[in-house]
Amino acid sequence: MTNGKIVAIPRIRNDGRSNLRQILAGLDQPAVLQGFIDDWQALSSWTPGFFAERYGDRDILIETSSQSPIPTDPAAYLGARRYETALLGDTIHGMQSRGCDHGAYITYAAIYATNPELKNDIAPLHELHGFPCWMPSGLRRRLTLRPGFWLGPAGISSPMHFDRHENLNVQIYGRKRWVLFSPRHSADVYYRQSETLPVIFSPIDMTQPDLRKFPRLASAPRHDFVLEAGEILYLPPGWWHFVESLSDSINVNYWWWSPAAFRTVCRVEWVSFWRSMMRRLWRHSSKEEADKPTSMPL
């Protein structure tokens, strides 16, 4: 893609000596965690076919696009993004027969609310391991977001952006490629360089980066790796990531609050507020100038 330095992502295998809570407490950078969910029923049963057969008649919220093929430029992608409700079975069959051309991607779906039995096949990793052991369980639940369900076809991708919360992303089925950049290199992915994009998105199309337009990207260090079924990616708040499915894939992700997440949310809200105020001032100033007689100095 580019000639930037690719840094190997840390991989931590479960050796039985440290539990997941202890490992997460000592991490301040992304890592791939291996061997921590080998007993999950989801790893042996969750496939696109399983959901099409068992839950095909259930409604689910899907992400679609008004353009075909789905654009990969971030501004075009977000501008064309739509959400609609569809039958899960029809969505999966469309993905399997047409792949990305079907134009549908199940993203952060609340499938467990209507099918609570699926929770038995996984575990609330963020609630169990994302907090100190002394923290009351009720407070932990208040500081966690609901688990997300993701199902998409080979070739689908998400534009580069960062999350505001702590994140554990579990690869249940299939494979995904991840490209990560540290928050320290936000300038190299042109953070806040587009007035039309939400603050958390980079303007770079990572499927075909334009290095003439974004030259700093070429030398930016990054992690570039594949997340395999049964592996967990720990992603701290603020880390930039581009994700593409190398096969039909199913993921479960867990977001939760932490001091670092709170700081990231405050930063995003402040930048968004400042940008909004500048737009208002600019519109007001432009209107005043337009109302001036042409003989008045600008």
C-alpha cells in the first residue's frame, strides 16, 4: 500500500498465569490476544449459514449505500451511507450470492436484545475484565456499552477512523485485515484536515491512498496484520484503524468507558464544538460582508 514502516503488533497468548483483566490493565497499546475464548460456543457454531437458518426470519438493522459499488473514499462513503431494516436471512443470502455488490453490512447490530439466547454463546468480556476487581458489578454495567454484532461479506471495508471508547474486537468467523496508526501520528493521517468529515474520520481512502495528496502517510509507522478466528484485538481509545474483510466475517465487539475514553470523548466534543462555532462565525461574517455597499472597504 505504502512504504511506511510496518511494526509488528504484540501478540499475547494465554499461558494460564495471567487472566485477561490483568493483561488489559497492563496494556497501553493495541495487542492481539490469543487463547482466551477457546471455550466459546460461538466459535464452533456461529457462521453466516447458522444465522440464515436459525434467525433468517428476524429483522435486523443493516448498513447500506445509495451508491453501487460502495464508495471507499471516506466522504463519499459517509455521504452514501443509509440504514434500513431487513430480514437477516435475505441479507445473508444476498451477501453470499453477490458479495460487496449486495451493498449491505451488518454493523454493531443489537441482535442480542431480540435473541438473548445468543449471549450464552459468548461472554461480556468488557464487564468481566475491563475494570479493577474491586469495582462493584452494578457500576461496571453502567460503564459498558452493549455488545455489537458485525456480519459482512469478503471485500467490505470501513474507512479509517478512531473510536472514543476502549474496544475489544473478537473475530468469531472468517478473517479481517486491520491497519492501525497511533494517536501520536494523527497528523500523518490528516486529522482535522477535512471540514466536511466528522472529527473521528481521516480523509484518506486507505484502499488506494493518494500519496501525492497525503504524502505524510507514506512514512507513518503502522500495524498491518490479519485477525484470525478465535483471536481478540484490544484497541485503546483514539487509535486510528482501517478494516477490510478478507472473507465473509462475523465479529463481536465490546466498548467501555475508562479515563482514557473519557479524555478522548472530551477531545472530540471540544473539536466538534469549536468547528461548529467557527462555521457559525464564518456564515455570520460572510452575510455581513454580502450586505455591505460595494463602496465600503472589506
